[in-house]
Amino acid sequence: MEQARQSKLKRDISSEWFHALVASALEGIVIMDDKGRILDVNPAAEKIFGYRSEQVIGYTVSEKLIPPSKRKAHENGLGSFLTTGEKKNIGCRVETIAMRADLSEFPAELEVISISPETSQVFIAYIRDISEQKQAEQDRLQYAMNIKKTLLQTILAVSRTVDIRDPYTAGHQRRVAHLAASIARELDLSEERIEGIFLGALIHDIGKIAVPSEILTRPGQLQPEDIDYLKIHSQKGYDILKPVNFPWPVAEIALQHHEHLDGSGYPQGLRGEDILLEAHIVSVADIVESLTAHRPYRPAYPLNEALVFIKKNADKLYGRDIVEACIQLFKSGYHINAIDMDELNWLASLSG
């Protein structure tokens, strides 16, 4: 008899402790039976959902706390657990959408545990309103997007300065940027690398502002000394861009976009894998665009001749996979003179 009394006393004390812990918890707590009916809620849950406990006890969670669009999934999940015992989301922290008394919806972090007393299954749900965290996250994303827009606008402005200095190649950098990014996409590179290639290509010739305009616009064949002077633009571009802390290798693209696999390029005479992949892609796009565009000192080459040129020099000047990706683009209908600058998903997102 005494042992039974002590056991009952322990259960009562445990129950008192349990209720005290539930009542003082900072997280919302909702206790449900195996039918999804609410048995109890703590003060934190009352504050989160906007209900007093007596307004929800006896009702199902679906009726009171779950938006209509989520109710079927909740009921199916509960039914599946009770039938199979599979704990798909039991004991796991998940994000979901919950509903307040005023029917407004909010993002919530939820963890449900199950306990099995002698009578029937009981579920305890721990709930946190994460609206503020989600809004802060959205604000950070918006801030990052605004910075990205400003960066793009700045790079576009810088790109136009080269067009002003060298009107015969106006639009060259934009066309190279689009082609290079399209090649990168064909190669299945990550969106982050594609962005870097696009932006690096947009200003890969920025160093031309250090080249005398009479050389840039001179009609007729360039003299060897003119060509030597023109070659400084890669190094000058690097010098201009290097102090800027871009999240992409923009300065290196400007420096290396005239390097060749066999070391015959400039300004460093790099070979093979010493050449940055991003710069190598821009190099292929640059030569194709340049050959197919009119210059004061020569007419434009037909596209097929430009593609034959890069194919002939695959593995010598240019990487074969990059060349093949470029050729495949044009076989698929790509037109370098009919580009849509909003075609790239990330750029389109910046225009909104």
C-alpha cells in the first residue's frame, strides 16, 4: 500500500513539474491526442497564435492552427504515423506555415515528439514564430540584390567608357560577355562562376583607356609598334581592376584573356592550366566576336570561318571543350548580333 502511495505521489510530482515546465517555456507548446485534438497549450503558444487556451482545447489542430492549404498534408502525416509508426517528421525540426486566430499565416519552426502513456498516443509540438528571422533574411537578400544591381550598373558604366574611347568596337564587350556566359552555361558551370565570367567579360578591355585613341581608331593595317602598344591593355586593365574587391576574378580575366594554351599569348605567356578557366572562356568568346565584327583595318569574317579558326586551334591556343561548347551554341541557333541581355536568369532578376 505504502509503495503504491509513493508511486502515485511521484507521478503527481512529475505531473506538477511537467505542467510548470510547459507553462514557463519560452517556446509555444501544443499538446495533442492521437486524433489531433488539442489537449493543452502553454502561455507562449497563446501569444503566438492569438488564442486563449479555452478557445482551442478540444478542437483539432487542423481546425485552429493550420492553414487550409496545409491541412490535408497534416492529416495524412498523422494518419500515416499512427498506422505505420514511421517517424518521418517526428523529433525533427522543420519549417512550416501556421495560422493565427485572425486567420493570418506565418512561418514557424516546429518539432513534434510523441509519447505513449498507458491510455493513448500523445503528441507534444514545440513551435517558434520565425517571422522576424524570415523578414531579416529577406532584408539581407534584398540588400545583397541592391548591392549587386549597383555593381552591375557600375560595371556597365565602366564598359561604356571603352565604347566611347573605341567607337569601332562599341558593344564588343557586351557581345563577348553574353557569348562567354552562354559558353559557360553550355559547360554547366555554376551560376556564381557564370556571373563572374559575364561581369569580367563586360570590362575585359577596360585597359584600352590607356591606349592612344589614334591607335584604336586608325584605319588600315596596324603597324607592329601599334600592336605592341595595344597589347598593354591587358596589364593596364588588371592594374585598374585589381584594387577593387570583386567577389569574382574580374581583374584576372582582364589580365589573361589573351593568353594561349601553348604559351604564345600575352602578357605573361601562360600555359595550359596556369590560365584561369574564366579567362580562357572569355578568350574564345573574344576571338569569335572580334573576327566576325568589322574593324577599320579589315572586314568582318564570316561566322563559319571564325568557328573553323577556333576549331583548328583547339588544344593549341584554346581548350577543346570550350571550343566545342562555343561551336555547339551556334549550331543550336545562337546569333551573336541578336543577343538578348536579359536572357541570363541572374541578369533578368536584377532588372526587377
